[in-house]
Amino acid sequence: MGSDKADLWDVEVSSPEELLGYEVLILGIPTWGIGKVQEDWEHFMSRLEDFDLSGKKVALFGLGDQESYPETFADALGKLYEVLQKTGCSFTGSWPVAGYSFEGSAAVKGGRFVGLVLDEENQPDLTNERLDKWLKDIFTSTPKQNVYHGR
């Protein structure tokens, strides 16, 4: 994406207050094992619940393993989405479920993923193509400045 378009932050050492200075937030979260949220993200998400992010545009991406965990594929992404829904933000960057093979996911709402889902274990050859298309879609509908990219 380039440092000219986004600041990169690590949720393990960042605070949700840092989100307030940005108009567009790109947040990425991995799913651990059977639908679990990574510990540093659990802490960050618990603090997000009380924030007012009205007027902020949020794009989400998640990582998962559709073959080893087909019933909880990318569930952490869905959990982050649920928390953020309470903050008043608006979402961009939903992603089609076509091209994936899984049985269930908390990240699917209305027949689409709530954000881009990457499976580096089983589909690493599709990552760059998916990222390029997703970022193009996001930046077509959002300003190219003042972006927070948390991972």
C-alpha cells in the first residue's frame, strides 16, 4: 500500500485513542485455531467498545485457514466487525465468499465477508491479486490520506 498512503500501527503497543486521528481505518486480524481472537487483539477490542467512531470509514481484513478450520474460518474478523458496529463507524471493503471452501464463518454477513479474507496456508497464490483488487476498491471510495492501518 505504501507509507505515503497509511501509517502502520501494532495493536499490541497501540491504543484505541490513536484511531481518533484518522478518517479511514484499515484493520487486520488473524483467527487463531478454532475461531479464536489473538490475545493482543482481545485486549484492543475490549477497549474499542466504548469509542465513538462516527464519521470514520473502516475496512477490515482477516486471515484464516479454511481447510484446517472450515467451521470457524476467519471468525476473528466477524468478532471484530461486531465490536466495531457498536462504535458508529461505516464499513467499506466487503468481499465475496466465492473462491473459498469452508462450512461456517462469523465473518459472513449478507452472503459476503465483512472484509477481505486471506488464506496464506491454502491459497497463498491468490493473496496479491486479492489485495490489489481490495485496496483498489477501498481507495476508489476513500481519500488517500489520513489512514490508520492496524494489524
